[in-house]
Amino acid sequence: MRISNLPRGRALIAGIGLGSVLALCPQVWAETPSANSATAIPAPGVMMQQQSFAPLVKKVLPAVVNISVTEGAGGGKADRMSEQMPQEGFRHSPFDEMLRRFFEQQGQNDPFDQENPLDEGGVKRIALGSGFIVDADGHIVTNNHVVGDASKVEVTLQSGDKYTAKIVGRDSRTDLALLKIDAGKPLPYVTLGDSDAAQIGDWVVAVGNPFGLGGSVTTGIISARGRDIHTGQFDDFLQIDAPINRGNSGGPTFNLNGQVIGINTAIYSPNGGSVGIGFAVPSNVAKTVVASLEKSGKVERGWLGVQIQEVTPAIASNLGLKTDHGALVAVVTPNSPGGAAGLKQGDVILAFNGHEITKMRDLPREVAATNPGSNSALTVWRDGKETQLSVKLGEMPANPRVASASGGDDNQPSESHADAMGLHLAPLNGELRSELHLGRDTRGVLITGVDNGSLADNLGLSRGDVIVAINQQPIGSPREAADRLREIANSPNKSALLLLNRHGVTQYLGVELSKDRG
């Protein structure tokens, strides 16, 4: 099983991606009406007891477009979505032959024929996706991964008219892009609705224009909200069960009022085809991004400059918190807004500008939605009580640097190895840092081995982990770490908060220790 974006190129599994055309999948297709409306498409007021989605589709379909991306023969970097997918799904299956015949009947070449990958002049035509027009001037919303590393983007309307599009701006963090075409006339368009009003169980209609073949329409319901599919810190997807296949990426998902509430972006699939689990960027996320892209070609986001992690029940108990809400600060980036405000490693951020941080991922969204340079209020849990801090946010850099935990220097003499709780500990020196690809400022003691079945093994500690601190106290030697662990194991509480560096990532681990068995 994998979650994958709807990629470009031959990654399409033919019999699934065009199943509707070949009558292989139960999808609904609609005729393409003329696209001559110059005003916003009105809401059709479709009722739940309706027998047909045709009135809605007729209104919205003219604003849905096909997007074709061209790259030079040398190609650009493969986008992060297409790299995740197999490139030869059903390459020699009967589906390929059916596709080939279909395109021949349409007077077209198979756009995914890898045996003839180059167009005239040695130009490679890759990928087709979908998008939708959001104003009469010709601004078009699609996915960032559809645009990829394009040297040329061509947009085809439902009427068949084609235009070269300008890339106004792109935002990789939300996988959205804004294009602009000049049609010389007002174009039909759709409006972004309120995705926060969408509820689980609501009917939705997903529309796309894949492969330049005309509009495809599928229906379903919202299956879930706020899905995190681990593609980035701003994941907040609507999950829908309307089939969205490759080539539909970047297309809109409509509510029954004809408003866009999502942009189709990814599918969960064991084989590359739709299995009824699709993910769409909520329209309320898109509104802010699109407005910023249109204004400046980029999205400006607030930046705090901390590395955070979830507060587990064990961590909450150790820190004296009544609930496991909040975002635990694992690292404070040097010279960052958070550092300047006085945030410390081990702080738990409970609220930002009065908004409660229930889950860790709430914090980056709140911060990113705040303008750089704004003064913001933080409620922080520190030393068993709440503390109020004020921070002036910076602007999120393209590649935020995350600092490692700091400590002493490399010239301190090494101490002997030590064992505790099934852990085998060694001093961390420059040679080991290089071997483990750790930063020079990484401090602590190295776990060189873990006994099978030991307490340490059961706690999830692993060879290669670096113990940076125990209960917020930095660790300087293997002997110090072993003594500290034994002391906690023999105490009434037996609760420890370990700060670890795992493969260069600093994180906390809350554990319950028992008396050392060896």
C-alpha cells in the first residue's frame, strides 16, 4: 500500500487511469458544453434527493481545464510525486493495447508511449493534469507537482481552445500552483467555497480533464477531514471516496452548490489506480495560498524556528501536564525568533495567540498563517507551570536550518564504557560523529548496543541512538548516563524523559524504568 500523488508520465496505469473511457470503471461522464459564460458560475441549488448530478456538472464543467507540461529533451528533475510510483505498471498488458487503439481512433498518439518519448525538435512532452479557472481573467489553480519543472505549460479548455500559460507562482508546501492564460475574452470560472463547512458524509463531485480527452466526472462523499498523509507539516487533507485517477490531479472537488471545496492531489493505492481513497487540499487552505501567489508569486509564512514533537502520555506525566496536548520543543534554532523570545528545549507550547495547540501539527499551521513580523503570544509549560512569552515572528526560509543540541567540546577526555538497563554506552567523539553523520555540535553518549529482551530493548532504544539529556539534564559521559538511569529506576517515580539524537534528528522519549536487571 502507498499514498502517492497523481503523477505525470507513464506512471499512469492504463486500464485504471482511463477506465471510464473504456467502460472499465463505474464513472459518470458528461458532454462538454460550450464555455462562453463571463460571470461566476451560479449555484444550482441541487437537493440531496436529486436523481442526477447533470445540472451541477453542466454549470461547472466549462471551467475545468487540461494542463499539458513540456520539458526539454534533457528533462528536469522528476517531481517528488512521480518518483514514488512504478513506471511500468501494466506496460505489456491488454490494457495497453486497448489504450493504443483508443488513441488511434481519436487520431492521437499515445501520450505515454515511452518508445517515442520525443516530440518534434527533441522536446519531451510529459504529463497531463487538470486545473480549474478561478476568475474571468484566466487565473488557473492546479497542483504544484503537475507543473513540475516545466519549460512550457499548455492549457486546453473544454471547448478545445489551447493557450500557453504563464506560471504566476508555486507553493511546494501545499502542492499548489497558480497559472495565467490570456484568452482575449472573459472565461467561465468557478469559486472557492468554505471547506470548513464541509462535513463527513456530504456529497461531493470530483471533476477533471485528463489527457485532453474531455471532462471526467465522479461522485462520492467526504470520508474524513484533517487527514495527515505525511507529505509535509501543512497536511490537512479532505479524504473523499469519489474516484480520482491519474491525470485528474489538480482538478476540483465540488460541493452540491457548485463551489470548489478541494483540489484533488493524492490517492491511497496498492497498485497505482483509484481504490476510492483520495485526498484533496481544502479550499480554505487554497484561498490564502492563491491570493498570495497572485499578489507576489510566493507565499510568505510566519516562522518560529523550533523543532517540535508530539506530547505523549508518558512525556506529559513526566512534565506534570494533565493532558498530552501541546507541542514539545525538541530543538531551538540559534538566532531564530523562538530563541530570541526565550523558548527553551523541553518547553511545551500550549497555545499560540490564544488558540489552543491540541496536536503538535496545530502549531506550524498557526504560525505559518501569521504574517512575518507580527508579534504573537505563546503560552508555554515550563518547570511545572504556565509561562507567557511574546515572540516577533520571522519569515519562513526556503530551507529552515535546525540546530542540534549544544554541549561541551570535543577535546574533553573520553571516559570508559558503561552498561545499564541492557544498554551499552560509549563516549561520543569526532570519529563517531563523522561515521554516524552527526553534526560536530552533537553532544551526549552513544548507544553501541542493546541486549535483546532487555528493558532498553522494550523501550525502543536502538544502537546508534545518542542520549543527549536525561530529565532535562545534559549527559557528559557513559558513566553519568548509567548512574542517572539506575537512580531513576530505583526511585519511587521511575519516570524518565530522554532527549535522543536519532540519525541527526533530536527528539524526546518518555519512558518508565524498572530496577536494573543487570
